[in-house]
Amino acid sequence: MIVWETKLNRKTLRLHCVATVILGMANDDGNVERMLVGDGKGQLHILTVPNLALEKTVPIGETALRAMCSDSEESLALLIADADGKIWRYDGQSETQLLFETKRSISSIRSERNSIRIQSGWEQCTFERDGHLQNSHDASTAFGENTMLRRLRERKKLDEQREQAESQVRLMA
């Protein structure tokens, strides 16, 4: 169930599927005028706001939609990632277009000029629009390094506290 609530009104819309990703699209005034909802069946539901009416449902793929963003090349177009790692483009008018497959589980997507950046777990990848991998960065190694540095700082602090406690005990004796 999708709920749109303002100070004056509350609207609800029941979709007969599980919503897996939601994207709000604002107009020039900064007010949300459309809500895009991806579901577990691979469909995109386009809702108008504030009346929360279902404008249309578009089949995208065959698996759950996981992430979506506005395409930087065309403001009305969307980039959509599904659970199989496929990147789709929907221009709002015609059929959906499969851009490429990543073979990754995608958690977020972002359009940056001529490239598409995806987050897949700890890995961040940048692809060209034809699917060629430009760059890949595994952030889990940095997390491990930060964890080790944090543990060293904690150990140093504990050693300082122990030395201070020992010196207090010596003074008391």
C-alpha cells in the first residue's frame, strides 16, 4: 500500500504486488508531481501526486526492480536496475530498452553524463552506456583498514587508561 499524506489530506493506493523501489519526481517548483514505484514482478507503476492516481503500469523486466534514477542525458528518461543486474532505460513514451547486463546484484544506480555508476554491495562500478566497465572500486578493503586503525586507537587509549590507573594505585600505596 502506498500512502501520500499532507497536512490537509491523506491518500492511499493499493498495488497488488510488493513495492521494491520508489522514486519521487519533482517539478520546477520543487514539488513532487510523480511517484515511480518498481515492484517485485519487474513492473514500473507511474503515479500522479497529490491525487495518488495510477497513471500507467509498464513491464520492465522479469525480476524485481531494485534501483532507479533519472537519466542525466534526458530529464524524462529513467535508468532502472533489476535483481538480475540488468540496466534498463525507459523514456516515458516507447518500450523499455535493455542497455546492458552487469551480472551483479545492484543496490543503487546513478547517471553521470556518459557513464552509469552502480553500487553492488561494497563494490562501486562505473560503466559506459554500452556496458563496458570503466572502473571498479571495492570499498570493503578500506573498511577493513579503518577497522584495524580504530582498534589500534582503542588499544592505545586502553593502555593509557591502564597506565593512569596504575600510577594512581602507586600514589595511594
